[in-house]
Amino acid sequence: DIQLTQSPSSLSASVGDRVTITCRASQTISSYLNWYQQKPGKAPERLIYAASNLQSGVPLRFSGSGSGTDFTLTISSLLPEDFATYYCQQSYSTPRTFGQGTKVEIK
Amino acid sequence: EVQLVESGGGLVKTGGSLRLSCAASGFTFVTYTMNWVRQAPGKGLEWLSSISGSSTYIYYADSVKGRFTISRDNAKNSLYLQMTSLGAEDTAIYYCARDALNFNWGFDSWGQGTLVTVSS
């Protein structure tokens, strides 16, 4: 199975900060990496698919990059509604594993 | 509008069984591969199982293989998860999720989840 390791596991940031979350795969997964946002008590929502493609309706302050084994989710300027937990997921092979999550909290 | 609505969760005794359902609407259900994903309290997301549109391809996570059975009824636009031999480790919110049309693009729609609590 492909393992995904996110870093950091949590971070504290202020409104307006630039935030970067990384996801490293245990083997190459081409660009088959997706990012989800989950707010407390809610279901996850897809933010980015295939490493860098923004889900329709997702604000442009979110961006994704990477290929192979190393991927990044960037929020260019954090807004209050962005405080949530973010998960990466690989769709290169089954089982479609998730990273352990990164919780973005208010500083 | 795509809608996925799970039901069937609840409190079940250790060793018991439960059947979850997911009612789909707003899209051509048979076209899409569907999945079950769970989240234990305070923990991350765990993919459990997937089933292709025609039920030809079915996959399971090792953690549930042999205990859980995924199925679908395209005439009823419904997805199911039959769970047996439940243990405390199966306590979680269970989500159904739709695969994007391109398998490699992840899960583009999720239900709100149904809570399963396993207790002795």
C-alpha cells in the first residue's frame, strides 16, 4: 500500500498568512494526488484534484503543486473560513490512501 | 444537484451486524464508481471499499476484507455496506463518496455521514 505522510500535523496561523502543507508519498504516484478540506462536524470536500487542478468553486487562494512523491497545498492568504483540517489522498492505486491530516488553527 | 444521503447507522453490540445505505440523487448513478470511507472519532479518513458502476470491480481495505460487503442497486440509486463481526475499532462516521468520472481525480461528492457506535 502507498503511504502518505503530511507535514506538519498541525499549525497555528493568522488571518492573512501564507500557509503551506506538504504530502509525501512512499512511492511515485505521478500526479494522482488530491486534497480535501474538512471542517468540524462536516464531511470532507475536494479542493484540488490531480495535484494542481482546482475544484470548481474553490477560491483561487488555494493552489496545489507537485508530482512523483512530493506535493504541496498552499493557501496564499488565510481567511477565517480556511481554518479546518486538510487531507491529501492518492488515487494512483487501490487502496486509495489518505494522509493523516493537517489541522490549521487560529493563532 | 448531487446528493448523497447515508442512513442505517446506530448503536450495535460487539460482534453484531449493521447495514448502511446511501441514497444518491442528482446524477446518473450507474455511471459512477462509489466508495465508503470512515472516520473514527478524532481521527483521520480511512477508505474502506469501492464498487464500479456495474458492480464488476469491487475492492476492500484489508481492515474490513471478509467482514464488510459493498453492493449497489442501480434501479434504486442506492449504495450499501453490509458490516458483520463489528468491533470497537469500527466505531466511526461512515461516509459514502462518489468517484470523479476520471478515477484518478478523487472523490468529488460526499454524503453527510452516518455514525456507527460499537459497544459491548
